[in-house]
Amino acid sequence: MTKFSILTTCLFGALSTAAFAEGDAARGEKKFEDCAACHSLEKGVNNVGPSLSGVFGRKAGEIEDFRYSPAMKRSGIAWSPQTFEAFIAEPQKIVPANRMPYAGMTEAADRADLLAYLQKTGK
Ligand code: HEC
């Protein structure tokens, strides 16, 4: 093998891994900017929206010192990557009358990236 073909093999390998990975955490960090205006990832820091620290494994409407809508409290959702993804796609459809002023993240690839980022940061 020549030096050149080794290089192209490596490069191709790296590119295809990135393209076929489930979600891209670096892109997801950018996507989180849509949420960061209202949500912190720090524990105990509530903003316009509740902190999203530890969101996976938590029940909807569970943070003590945040005033949720009755709709969110009653929704009975347990946040997992699946329920979270569905909610972010169409918040008003999944939890009708909730008070989150966000229309939804329409692209599945964007949602996958966002999830990859949140899971990477251990949320
Ligand atoms: C303009 C402010 C705003 C934006 C932008 C926003 N949210 Fe929210 N979010 C809220 C509010 C307010 C609530 C509480 C809603 C309620 O009680 O009905 C909420 C609730 C949530 C909840 C439920 C949390 C819990 O403790 O049960 C999740 C999950 C969530 N948001 C995720 C996101 C994600 C992910 C994004 C970005 C794609 C986002 N939000 C964008 C304001 C916002």
C-alpha cells in the first residue's frame, strides 16, 4: 500500500462513520441553542423553562420549585430518549395545552443530533 492509499482509506473511514452515526453530538450542541434561551442543563437552575439536568429518567413536571402547567403535570410522561424525541417534534400534540412556547423541531436528523448531545453530556 502506498502512503496515499492508506491516507484515503483512513479519511473515508472517518467520514463514513460520521455520516452513518445515529446522531452527531457536535451538531446537537448547536441545536440546543434553540432550547438554551429557556432551559439550563445545570441542576437546580430553572429559567423560563425547567432545568433539563437529569431529564432522562425523570417524570414530566417533577421539579419541585418550577411552576408547570397543569397539562404538563398531568401528562404522566416519563422522559426517555423516545418520549423526549416525540415531545420535541410536536410539543402541543404530545402534551396538549402545555405552556412551552416552542413549535417543534421538525427534522428527525436534528432531533437525533440533539439527543446525542444530551446523552453525551450525561443528561
Ligand atoms: C421559549 C422558551 C422555551 C423554549 C425555546 C424551549 N422550552 Fe422546553 N419548556 C419551556 C417551558 C415554559 C416548559 C414548561 C411547560 C409546562 O409546564 O407546560 C418547558 C418544558 C420542557 C420539558 C419538560 C421538562 C420537565 O421537567 O418535565 C422538556 C423535556 C423541554 N421543555 C425540552 C425542551 C427542548 C429540548 C427545547 C429545545 C428544542 C425546548 N424545550 C425549548 C420553555 C421552553
